[in-house]
Amino acid sequence: MVYIREAHALDSRSPILGKGMPVLEEPETFTEREDAAAVCMAKLALEPMPALIDGMDNAVEAAYESHPDRLYLIGKDGRVSFKGGEGPFGFKPDELEQAIRTELGLRDV
């Protein structure tokens, strides 16, 4: 997982309050972004998953067109083998699971 700029920060165009979501303002420094990523990983129970943090220049977000979220699979050859739709409506974990199974040469269940 790569943590990019906060999709639903209080000071963003689309804040989300309640529903158990972390309540955060958009970080202004990399240290603040690291802290926000840690809160989100913990609150959303993602901690077993390794995470990287995009820099304040948002270069990863721009390169992968990933705001507010998007699923990618990087294949064994180092190339993108799956690019999901734009979140939240294009966020389809079942499609990613199938792409992982295909990449690993596993048969369907």
C-alpha cells in the first residue's frame, strides 16, 4: 500500500466525519503525513499490510492516478499487470484478487 494525500481531510473538498473514519486535516509536512498514515493504518485495521508513504510532492499519486484510491498489481516482471478503476466506485478488490491469482498461475476457486 502507498499512503497518498488524505482523501477525506477536514480541510479538503470532500471531508467525511463519523462512520469510524479517522478525522484528520491535510498534512503539511512529511512527518505529519507519516503520522496520518499510521492513524489510518491502525483505524482501518490495515497494519499487517506493509505501507509506503508518498512524498509531499505527491509524485506517486500523480504517476498512478491514485486519488482518492486505486488498486494496482505489479507483476513478477516489475510491470503493471492490473490497474483498477478510480475509487471509490472503481475500487473492486475481487478484480484485484483475480488478477493476483492469474499472476501467480492459480486456478479459480
